[in-house]
Amino acid sequence: MEKLKLGVIGFGNMGTGHVKNVMEGKVPEMEIGAICDSSPARQETARQLYPQVPVFASAEELYESGLCDVVIVATPHYDHPTLVIKALNHGLHVITEKPAGVYTGQVKEMNAAAAKSDKVFGIMYNQRTNPVYQKLREMIRRGDLGHIKRITWIITDWYRPQAYHDSSTWRSAWKTEGGGALINQNPHQLDLWQWMFGMPDRIFAKASFGKYYNIEVEDDVLAYFEYDNGTTGEYITSTGEAPGTNRLEIACDMGKVVVENNRLVFHRNVVSEREHNRTNTAPFGSPECWECNIPADFSGGPQHVGILNNFASAVLRGTELLARGEEGLLGLTISNAIHLSAWTGETVDVKNFPDERFYELLQEKIRTSTIVKKESQVVVDNSKTY
């Protein structure tokens, strides 16, 4: 069996997990070719854990080594686009961790570089491997729900105590992470939103910055989405609630769909609400509704391993990517639009998102920052957090 040699850029929480999965044989068509981390302590840890694997201090050294066919970029967010572009220029296939970047302008540059390359470019949107969301997307695309009236996603089971924010110097600061809950915990859900429902046309949002923790970035968000076809959406997220909630509710002509506890329930009207409204004569008459438990694989899917296996197949056999790297721009645009609205109090035109204005305001946040963080780099097993 032909195996791709994978280089892992960044040996922190995510990078260590990717190396472990490949080393354990969970990605049969990949093997670890090299590891890179700028931290001497993390380099030493990698050498001790995997003495047979070459370890580099810089991505450039790894790229030029010729030891890898594919790299995965698992560094702090701002570096993702730059490292992806350099990898593509070195003739390497690339997967980037989420988010695609911090601001849309840099991600558009990354996508332009990918368009000029003949290499495969993917993104680690592992929640797309969850069969429940795959089934829901299939139902929407097939028209089972009819017109979608309202989407409400409460995703607050991201509890992150102060110890989390203090665990790495780069976390939870405008200059080094570029945001909080939106840019760190929520990229998967914002991607799933656009993957299932399409991009909203307008966004208005409120956010609290350092409401629960000693941080300068957002830890509590409420956003309102509007679509030109009349669909509305509410997106509620927080890292300060314990226990939190993960509930997706979709009101539609054919009833209501609820995804909670990784189960999919369709409260299905026998006839559509609009048809019932046209024909019903009873003042309090409602459509007959059946509660349907939709069959699906409720395991959560293969997650990160699934994306890696799918990517290997795309490189070796030309099969379709589940998560194309270029699509990282979409969820990030929603994230940036929420930030921009929360900063300015304005409703943001998503289709004509002002890349430069967002970047300027982000730079202002960085210039006026007063946060002082202690040097820290704690790596923990985060496999139960997604």
C-alpha cells in the first residue's frame, strides 16, 4: 500500500493528537514523515515520544527537507494562511486546522494561492464527518423540510475556565489569537451552519468581551441572521456556561427538526403548515404532526481520523474532499461579520463583507490592548472536547 508521508506543523494540543492517530495506524495510507514546532520544549517532547521521527524547529526546514508529501498546519490561527501558502509553493499537499485564518483578507490570499496550485488543499472540519449532520444536510437538500422559517442553534457546551485561557500565552488575545469563542470553539458550528443552510445575507450581533474571564476577547455571543428568502436564524454561544447546551432547532413548513444529544428528531407535519393554513377553517386548528426519530449512525463519526483518511484518498485516488480548504472562508466570513456587528452596532452585509474595514478595526483592537499574559505552554489531551 502506498503511504503518504505527513508532516505536522505545530506539536501542541491538536498536532500531538494528529501524530498519535497516524502512529496508531488509524490512517492506513499515511505515516509520520516529520514534526515541527518552534518551542524547544515541544521539540524535545516530540523526540522523546517518537525518536524515529525527524523534528524541525521551523516549517521552512521541514518543507525543504523533502521528507513529506503532505503537511497539516496546527499552529496558532494567524499563521495558518502563511504556512499553507508556503507549503503549496513547495509542492506539498496541505490540510489546515480550523479556523482558516483570523480575517477574510488573509484567507482570500491563501485561496488564491491554492487556485494556482495543483495540490490538494483541505481543512480540518471534522464535524462534517458526523452522520447526524450529514443526514440533516441530505434531508434539507432533498427538500424534506420544505421552506426553512427559523434556525436556532444554542451551542454553549464549550465551558472553558480561566485555567484554559491561561494555559497558552497566545490564547484569548486579539494580537495572538484574533478572537475568543468565535475564532476558537465555534468554527465547526459556523461551518456546519453554512454547509447545511447556506450563507446568511445579513448579520446583527451582540457580544460580551471578558464577561466571565480575565480576557479581552468574546466569551458570550448572540447573533441574528437574515436570509433574502425570509429565513431567520439565531446563534447563541458562550464559554462561560456550565453545564452548557448544544441544541439545533429548525422550524420549517413541514414541522420542526431538533438535533440534541447527537439525536435527530423530525416533528413532521402530515401536510405543510402553509398548505394547512390555506385549507383549514378551524380557528385553533393545527396540522397533524408525527414525531419521527430519524435513523442515523449516532457514534459521532470518525472525526479527525475521518478527515485524514478522506484527504489521503483524495491525494492518492482523486476522490472528492469532504472539506475543501477554500471553504474555510465561508465560516470565517460569518465569524468576522458577527465580530464586526458587535464592534460597531451595525447590521453587516455578508455578501459584500468589508474585508479591509474589518482588518482595520481588528488592528485597532490590537493597538489598544492592555492585556498582559504570562509565558505559558500547557499541552493537554483535548480528544473529549469536540
